[in-house]
Amino acid sequence: EKLLEKEPNNPLVNATIGNLQGFQGDFLKAKNYQEKAVLYNPFEEMFYLNLSQTLNKLGYFKQSLRIISFADIINPFKYEIQIIYARALFSCKELERAFLVYESLIKKNSNNIQLKIEFCRKLLVTKETKKVTKILKTIKNHSILKDVIILKGLVKFQEKKFDEAIKLYMSALKLENNNGIIYSYLALCHEEKLNFDEAKFFHEKALKNNPENFLIIKNYANYNYFVGNINKAEELYLKALNINNVDHETKYNLSLIQLFKNNFKDGWSNFKFRWLSQTFNSKEKNLKLPYFKNQDDQDKIFIWSESGIGDQILYSRFFKNITFKNKVVYSSVNSKLLNLFIRSFPSINFVNTLDINKVNCHLPMGDLCQFYINNDEEVKENAIPYLKVNKKLSEKIKEKLSFKKNICGISWLSKNDHIGENKSIKLEQLKKILLMPNYVFIDLQYGNTSDERNEFYEKYGVEIIKFNEIDNFNDLDGLLSLINICDMVLSVSNTTVHLAGGVGKKTFLMLPKGKGHLWYWSKQADQSLWYKSVRVFQQEVSNSWEKVISKIYKELNK
């Protein structure tokens, strides 16, 4: 510091002080000095490398990637630069590019076991289990046998071979019986097997062995979230963030709880971290434009879709809230929604591709919420119907599907890769309702349901009517017209509920407890806050539908 007083523009002195600040954990001060080092000598690759690592510690992942890219240009052959470059790409969800860098490094450093272990962990995020297995076979060093066994267990976990994973983890415990991470992985296996008591036991044992381990706390928080212990999950996520406050996945998970609890101020703030969460299923658009901030001078807006079709329907309600005076709004949505949205929101210019020169700002659909939802009352104000049905098509369907009984449309499956199984139910489980004599049931389920419907008919003599003129999967405009002719809808949490709720159709939603219970299914009593016509019937015990079915049966008999 004394030397810096004499030579304030000395890049090496600034870099050294910055590095020392980083070692002491003051990353903001480290960033300040390291940026000066780069400014005063933009040709020293190590200055970029150190600044990139500091930015990563601060959670500025995109900036970290940009900075290490400069180091890579200066010296594309240095191992230290390439490994940081690979990690930065991974943190920014540039997974294909990250994996190419890792593969190149392994070719040049085939004896670097820790590099292989690190790459395997990254590959497991995308469930590349065959690649991981192939790499593990090249590792012969017995000193890291425990790490290899753990990775083999993670492979089996990803392949849903949970019993095999448990055996591997138990063998790893023989090598180190106080390793909390192994207990945590055992807990995850039991979660997937729906052995919640065993899962809790192993989570607590993991926490007892390593009470300040970020991953262990995070996994236990996830467990509590999945079994419906929302308050405990929130407490644990906050504890995890006290240890590692730049983990975007944890901030995103916390946001889902905050939004469910109608804590919109903190919820929307943390919801923005979804883009760098490896569990979020959309990728942020890299547009060289400022974000829309609902300002008067932002008059040419591009609102782009994110997440699945159900979420896009949920968010679309806010199109009607935009003040269109002197504004032009373009939007891209899933092609299956185009006809429906063009009819429902005539002030929006829906496009498949957009000339970026036509707009001066942009926004993902999910971020519209922050402008219009800040308290419970605003949720209720926006819960009224907002989708417009193709009335002519509805009339044609009604002519062909005329019954003297009440018409109930049903949808019983979710195709979500991660939580669909938790949200779904079988027709057999719905038997008590489907055998009610005063109702006729119409299939609103997307996908091929013929086998299950035929089996139910052969067993009970009750036909779940399939209207083959409508493709429930690809023709969502037609599906909405089919929903419209129903007296009511009975559905699990999927696109069908969003369509029914968006058009104001009386709907009974069958909702799981914990895993599969999405944030927007908050309710007062059994009334959905986000859809005025939707009533929520939720499991009291995870993975048990019996009481849900009984409650709905009683309601339908009134």
C-alpha cells in the first residue's frame, strides 16, 4: 500500500493487493484493485485470470466468463486459464462449450485425476452417465477410491437405479464412515424411493457430521421443500446462503418458496437468479438490448417466452396490463399458443422471428410479474379470465358431443421430466369418481392414452370419451374449445389447468404435497389465488391421493 502511494498506476502492485484482499475474503476490494491491474497492463493474462476468479466469487458469472475469455485470447494454451474458462462456461450454462474445453484438457493432461473427477461431476448435471462411466474406467489410482465410488453411485442415481446407488454409497462409508456428503447422497436415494423417514434420518446424520457443509444443508432444504415442510426449507436455504451467497440455484429455489408464501418483494428479486440455475429449464436470451423497466421512453418492446407452455399461459395474463399508448409490443411464444394468443391479446404483435432493429428493449415473460404483482390483492385482481375461446369451433364440438349428463373433462398426467411422476395419477385411482352415474368424462389429456382408457373400459364398462378431431397435444386452441364445452374440468397440475383457469372454466385441481407443488398454486382455503375458477385439492400426505379423491367425490355429489 505504501508502494501504491508512490506508484498508483503500477499494475503489479494493484494486482498483488487485489489478490491479498481476495485471500482475506474481501472480494469487492479485490475486484477494484484487480480491475486497475488489467487497465494498466491489458496484456498480462494472469491479471485477467485472477479478476475472473474474483468475479466468480462475487456471483458475477457472466462478467467472469467475459474476463477469462480475454486471458484465453492472450494465452490459449495455459492450463490454469483453460480450467477457469471451462468452469466459467459451465456456470453460465454454456454446457456444450464447457464440455469441449474439459475434453481438450483431459486429452492433454490424461494423468490428471482431479480434472477427470471434476469433469465427471459436471457431466452428471446433464445426465451424461455413459461418458462418466467411460472416464471412471480410466482412473486406476486407489488413493481416491472413495471419490470414484461416490461418482459411480451418482451415475446409478441418475440412471434411477437407486438400490445399486445405495450399495455403492454404503461401501464408500466403509472407507470413511463420518463423511456427511455420502449420508446426504444416501438420503437422496431414499427420497426417490419415497422412503421419507429413511431420507430424513440420513439427511440429519449428514448434517450432524458436517453441520456447516453447504451441499448438505442445500440437499436437506430440498428434501423439506419436496415433502411440503415449506418453512423449514426456507430456513435451511437461508442458512445455506449464509455459507455460499452466490449459489444461484439456491436463490432460485428460495424464490419459489417466497413466491408461494406471497413474499413478492424478495421472491421476484431472487427469481431473477433462475437463469444460472442448472435446474431451470430455459436459457436466457443474449440480446444486446436493455431490459424493459416499464418506462415511458421504452416504446418498442420484445417480450420473449420462457419455461413450458403452462407457465407461458400463466404469464400471458399480464399482456393486458401493459399500457400500449405510443408503444409497440412484440412477443415470441410457443407456436402451439399462437392462434389462441393472437385472438386473446390483439394489441400484441406475435412473431416467430424478430428483426432486432425493430425494438429498443426486451424482457422474459416471467419478469412481467414484478410490475403487476406485489401483494395478495394484485394477485386476485389478475385472477379473472383472460383467454378467448374460438366460439365457432366450440359450437361445432358441442353439436357432436351432446349429452344429458354433466360433462367433466379430465386430465390425469404430467409429462414433466423431473416432477411429472409426482403430479400424475392413474385412472384406476380415479375409479370412485369415474364410476359416478351422473357424469360423462371427456379425455383432455395430451399424448396417447388409448391403452389406459381401453383397460379401464374393459374392467369397469365406463368409457373415457376421446374426441379424435382435436389433437390435445398440438392443437391447444382446439383443446381450449373442447374444455369450453365441458361443465367442469378435473385435472392434475399441467397445461390443461392453465387453459381452463385462463378461460374461467370451473376446475378442480388435484395437487401433490411437496414435490410437484409449484409456487403459483398458492391458495386461500381451497381457492387458487392465481385462477378465480380453480379450486385446489391437495394431498395431506406426500404421494397419497385417497383423501383428495374422497373430497372431490363429495363435492361432485352435492
